[in-house]
Amino acid sequence: MDCFVNFVSFFSNVMTIIASGLVIFLFFKNKSKIKSAFNFLLSYSFHLTLSELKNKIERLNDYNVNSDEGKRAIIEILHEIQGQIQGNEKLRMLMDKQFIKIKEFNDFPFNLSEPKKRSLVSELRESLRNLELDRFKDFNQE
């Protein structure tokens, strides 16, 4: 009986080594495919973040700065956008100018006017479009 246990143990160890070797071989053989899959997932994640930002920017258009309720809602949305940009290192680097403007409006809400809000919304939209185009170009080059 002891001989049988040793044989099964030896056989399972050999099969583990073979399976591990096969996985390593497949990993190196399909390295570019695996890399592409991870890049796709990262790109998809970044695209989701951009979509969330786009929705928040569109929500800004629903409110008018000239009403107290609208101004409060706009400042709340700007705080959300500021937090999202600040929490994402890539966005923080790519949208630094817009981040500074948003932070100024959040710190000094009395400076916010309807024309400034519209200008900021347009600037954010264009920045997001450019980011999406840049991501699309990067994805196609890989």
C-alpha cells in the first residue's frame, strides 16, 4: 500500500510539473495576445471613466447659475468632477488646466457665472473628445 501512495504522489508531482511547464510555454507563446487583452481591459476601464465624466458634464447643462438651487447643484457636480479627476492620475495629468479652473470655481463659487459655466462645459467636452480620440489611436497602434 505504501508503494501505491508513493507512486500516486510521484505521478501527481510529475503531472503538476508538466502542467506548469505547459502554462509557462503558452504564456510566452501568446504573450502579445495576453498583453493586448490587458490593454483592452485598461482602455475599457478608462473609457468608462470618460463616460461617467461626460454624463456629469451633461448634467451641468440642466442647471442655471442664476438660480440659487441651480448654482448649488452646479457646485456639487463640479465637486464630483474635481474628485474624479483628482482620483485618477491619468486624468489629473491630462486635464490639469480644467482641474485648476474647476477647483477655482469650487473654492470661490461667487466667481461662477453662466457664461463661465458654459465655457467650462465646452472646454471639458472638447478635452474628453480629445482623450477618447487619443485612446482610440493608442489602441489601434497596439
